[in-house]
Amino acid sequence: MGPLGWIRAVPPTMNNTMQRTVFYVSDSTGITAETIGHTMLTQFEGVRFDTYRLAFVDSVEKAKAAALRIRSSWARDGLRPVVINTVIDAELSAILADTGALILDVFAPFIAPLEDELGVRRKPAVNRAHGLVDFAKYEARIDATNYALSHDDGISVDFNQADLILLGVSRSGKTPTCLYMALHFACRQLSIDPG
């Protein structure tokens, strides 16, 4: 039964293929939700998934807008949408759950067992996985990248700041090697993990 109380008699089909709407909802980029969701969905043959990534759902207003879009999908299709959710905030997740969609919370199955095992309660925070924690690390990596690229292929011959000059024949991988070394050396100078 749909959210408005009506039932769609026949699921939408294309050449006998069932069609379902899936939303990847995240308080960050949505890449994790989409990657995990896509991996799960590929296990189901005979179903065509129309997928939408709803990224940066990090406020009540954005969660309500996402919920409206999910409900509208249900009203349009007559089938309950699937939501792959990586929103950390419980209040925002509750707003999404109120849509009646099938909510697959990516983190839920793992948090309680980890808390039990570690003896520590989690401290929810957005962007820990993707965000930069250390501004010095970010700045060092940007400076190293800029230096390596501005001197790539002899664009500039001022090597006064260079600790190493890499020479090689064309297509031998000098540029990626220089970038890799520059990033790691810059971070080592600051005694930080280059990640």
C-alpha cells in the first residue's frame, strides 16, 4: 500500500523487469552509501534500480527535503522506495525513517557490537572518514603537489627547493612518482601520516 492509501496493482515493468527506486542518503558525499548500496543491488537480477544520491543531508531542513523526495517517489511509483542510509545523526535518520521507506542503515548492524567489544560508546561525528582532521597536513600536501606539478617536465628549471630531482624517459611514470614522493616527504617533514 502506498503512502496515500492506494495500491498499485502491477509493479512498473520494462520487458518483465521490475523497477524500484533507491536513494543513497548521506550527511557527507554519499560515496560510501552508494558504493555499499550498489554492491548489494548487483546481487538482484531482474530488477531495474533507479538510483539517486542525496548528499550532505546534514540538517533538519535537508532531511525533511530528502523525506519529501522519498515520499514523492512512493506516491509516483506506488512501490516503497529503498533508502541506503549513512546519516550519523539520529534525529535526521528518524526523519528519513518516518517516510515508511525501507531504510537500510549501513552503520546500525556494526555500532552496538563494536561498542560492546571496545567498552566505549561511539561519538557520532560527520565527515571523519572523508574530512581532513589536520590543516597542516592538508596545506603540506597542497604545497607539495603544486611544487611537483609546477616543475613537471621541465616547466620550470628553478630547483633550489628540490630535495630530489627525478629524471627518466618519456612515459616511465615520473609524474605520479614525483607526486607520490612529494606528498609523503611533505607529510614526513611534519611528522604526520600521509594517509
